[in-house]
Amino acid sequence: MNKLLNDICGRYSRAEEARAKGIYPYYRPISSGQDPVVTMADGRKALMFGSNSYLGLSDDPRLKEAAVAAIQKYGTSCSGSRFLNGTLDLHEELEAKLAKFVGKEEAVTYSTGFQVNLGVVSSLGIRDGYVLLDEYDHACIIDGARLSFSKVLKFKHNDMVSLEQKLKVCEPEALKLIVIDGVYSMHGDLALLPEICALCERYNAALMIDDAHSLGVFGENGSGTASHFGLTEETDLIMGTFSKSFGSLGGFIAGSRKVIELLKHTSRSLIFSASMTPATVAAASKALDIMLEEPERREHLWDLTHYAHQAFRQNGFDINETQSPIIPLMVRDTDKAMAIVTMALDEGVFITPVIAPAVPEKDVLIRFALMATHSRAHIDEAVEKLTRIFRQLDIIA
């Protein structure tokens, strides 16, 4: 055992300090599916408002059946990368469906959504080019930009003046890639896509949208942010994950044939990683079928979303500018946010904290997320319990 390594790692004390206060909010084991009510490992029941399964498909019997059938035919692993031995007919079938779904020529799947952004942004961030990021972009976009050869410029969140200022300093003939979230995963607000597309046109910039939290929720048939605004043609690249509305694991990028061809041969997180397993591909494909066949899921999710927004506001919560099933309950105090999570679970409500560096210290919040399988009664119970906790901690009047 290397003493220096252990000494350096031992300087990290934040988790232990939270445990000592009895407010450590992470790695809480669940022994059931991601349903509206989950069973914790200690047997307690809890209302699940911490999941990204927006359409409630992650425990759907049809996805399970598709996954089992794929395992029976193909086994549990492809045992290699897509680039070599790990491409199945299932992968190519899903990619064709995804490209059609989001309105692009081609798509390619990766093993995780994180790997998509890591590989795409690093590959397209060419030398003498620019990558422009919203300051609230997901960590995997930021990491992809760090691995690129481009100059990285950050603009203020959804601030078009700030974005234009950054575009003005770029060399006019250089490649400029703007990468944004369609729906921002912590605050639940939408990107200002019409304004961003106008700036792309003015400054000859390319645009990539991370639609991890948009697919299944926004746009025609749940096809995402660009569809929602009618700007699919103006958007060069659309990225999505399967770990949210698709109830599986993995991700994809869709765009023009030429761009996808380049990525399939240069994106390191694609060609040097094992491919999506047969089960996850089959589950994601079945989820896409259900999205198209059952629009009532999305309609119910939006009914719940409007209902929950109103309920929280009426009880004095600050939910910022959310426009989605992601509802930020602003706390602005790290210890209080962690305490709320612990107190809520004791009351039978599973929620998650969002603290620095995921958000600035001044924006610490509780993330409350809805699923189409929730009911209004679930929301009523959670709001009543959280109102009592927030008042106890003097966060709301």
C-alpha cells in the first residue's frame, strides 16, 4: 500500500464530515425497481422523486421481456467494441430508428450517455477551432471539451449577450461548435434555442444539443428540444441517453452522414469501449416503440408537471424557472440540503441533493423529478411532507 497515495486521498473529508452530522445523502441502496414507490434495502417504503425515468419505463414488463429475449439470443455481452466484434444487427436497427425519430440522416450508439458527449465533443473539438459551452452544461460535455484540441469558451447560462460576446472573439473562418443542454438537468429550464440558432446563423457556428432530459418529454412524440421549437434542420447534432425516458443504459448521437462517419472512426470513447449489451439495446428499442405508441404517457406526465409546479409555488417554494418535470427546490445551503434529504427519507420521500460543484454554492437545491407513473396523490403527499420539513429548517415561511 502506497503511503503517499493514501495520505493524499485521506485529505478528502467531506463525506465523513456529512456522515458525522448524520446527513450523508448518497449511495442509499434500493431493493426494488424505479417505481413510484420503492423499497429501500432496510425494508422502508419511499415515494420515488429522485429518478430520471420520466416516462416510468425502467420497470415496464415489456422492456424486461425484450431484454430477456435479447440475452437468450445474443448472450450477456458483445465482448468487444462496436469498432471490431461488438456490432449486432440490434445496434444498427436501433440506430436507424433513432435517426428517423430525431430527424437526422444517421445515428450511432455508445455504451453510456457520458461517453457520447466525451467522445463527440473531444473528436469535433479540432485544433484551431472553438468549443462554446453554457456554464450549466453537464459535466460530460465539459470533460469532452477539456479533451479536445479546441479553445474552450464558456458563456453565462442562457445569456445570449454573453454567447455573442464569445462568438465575436472567435476567428471567423474557424470551426465553432456550440454545445448546450436542451433541458438543463438540475434547474429544469429550457435552452433558448431560437435565439441560439439565430446566433449560429450569424456567426457560422455549428450546434449540438444534449437532449438527455428532453427526449420522451418535449417535441413531437417526445423527439426532443429541436422538434419542440421546430428547429431540427438548424440543429447539427442531437445527443440522447437511454438511462432516462428510455429506461435502459447507453446513448447516441445523430447528425449528418458525414459527421457520423467521422465519429464512428475517431471517437475514442466509442471505438475503445465495449459496446452496449444486447439487453440494453433491446430495452431501449422497445422503449422507443412505446413512446410512439402511447402518447398518453407523455400527456399524463405534463398534467403532473403543471400540477406539481402549482402545488410547490402555492406552498411558498422557490422552484426557479423550471419548464419541465425536473423541479428544483431552492435551498442555497449545503448542510440544509443534505439534512432535507435525510429527513425526507425518514418521512418516506426519496429526493436528491444538488450541491457544488454540480451547481454554484448559491444555487444549492433539492432536485424533485416526476415520472409518468406517479399520481396526483403521490405529489400531494410529497409536497405536504416537504413543506413541513422546509418550514422546520426556516427555508420557506
